[in-house]
Amino acid sequence: MIKGTLTHERILKKGMLYARRFGLLSVNIGEISKTACLSRIGVISHFADNEDMQIAILKYTEDLFIQIVLKKYYTENPLDNLHNLKRRWLNWTDELGLDTDYSCPLIKAVVEYKNRESSLIKEHMQDQQQRLLNAGVIQ
């Protein structure tokens, strides 16, 4: 991987971790630049603005969730699949070696944005939730 790609992924991972603890609304270029040990310009070179970065963090988190929860332990038996889904979803961030004291950034985003005015982030979050629900049903 080239340096820019590694930096981009580091920003997304740090952003996801930050969102797990403080919520997606708290994610901004200044906080993530501190968390990722980068300059503000370094973060801005990867994302146009806070909204762009927050949506990218949601996409990154969704990709991880699909790989760790929905695809990894899918079975043909619906009841086994439901049990696997429950077990994997409750503990999915443990597999990433993350502190378990914080919550799922996807759920935090739903809670934070459900009563907010329409925005690109809210629309993305709503579409994402529907995609994840469909992905859990249709394998």
C-alpha cells in the first residue's frame, strides 16, 4: 500500500474509534487530526470537509461490519443464522481489539441523527441501515 492509502485508512479507523466513544456528531477534522497525529491539512487532503469525513467513516464502519458480522458467520439455517448474527453483532468490535466500554458507531449514528434535520449524513445513515438490514436477510 502507498503512504496516502495507509494514512487514509488510519484516519478512518481513528474516526471510527472516536465515533464509538463520542459519537459521529463529535467527529471533526480538528479532533481527528489530533487523534491520528496528523496536521489539519493532512486530514483535509483526504476529505473535503467534516461531512465528507463522517460519511467516509460510516462507509468504513459498514464495510468492517459486513465482513466481521454478516459474511463471516452466515449459515443456511435461518435459526442458526439469527443466533450467529446476534452473537457476532454484540461482540463485533471485540474482534478488532477495541475497548468494549464504547458502543457501536453505527447505532450511535442512528441515535444522533434520527431527530435531526435532513442532511447528506442523515440520508447516508438511513440508506446504510436499510442496506445492512437487507444484507442480513439476503446473503
